[in-house]
Amino acid sequence: MDATKGANNMKHPLINPESTHYQMIDGFESVERLEQMYTRTQMLAWACVTAMKYRMRIGNKDDSNKEAVKIRTYEDYYKYLATMTDSEYELSVVSRVKVLKPKIPKC
């Protein structure tokens, strides 16, 4: 299984290899750690609430087009999770953990 795709073979909407600002010191994206800590149901709620947060503040912080992209991204993440069963979600999380090689800083 591709490490950036879930069991449903959809690309993970929140993982972007080109962007490293959410990458942690061990090489994992912060959303991957969240997925290890929380159930699919909890992550579905988080995606829904986050999309709504961006909808409620649209035009008040960032450019409206930039906010619209964020809304779509979290709505896509919700759809990504919604197409999976709990077992598929757990499998996708475990498969990414095995594939990723932590980046340990050299002293």
C-alpha cells in the first residue's frame, strides 16, 4: 500500500510531501500522529469541525480563496475517512507507520 493512500486507495488530503511545516522532528506529519492517537470517528469530527471553523471565519483572517482551499481540504479529508471502515482506517495508519522512516537528527 502506498504510504500516502488509505485502504480506500484515495490520496490522503492532508499529507503533502512538498510542504514540511507540519512535519515533526521524527519525519511524521502531525496528522499522522493524530491518527495514531484518535479513532476514525474522532478524526471525522475533527475534520468536520475544522472545515466549519474555516467557513465561519472566511474573509476575516486570510484571503478568502486561501480559506476556501482549506475548507475543501478538510471536507476532502472527511470524505477520505468516511469511505473507510474502522478496520481499514486502522490498517492505513499502521501501514504508514511501518513505511515511514523516522528522521533522527545527528548530534
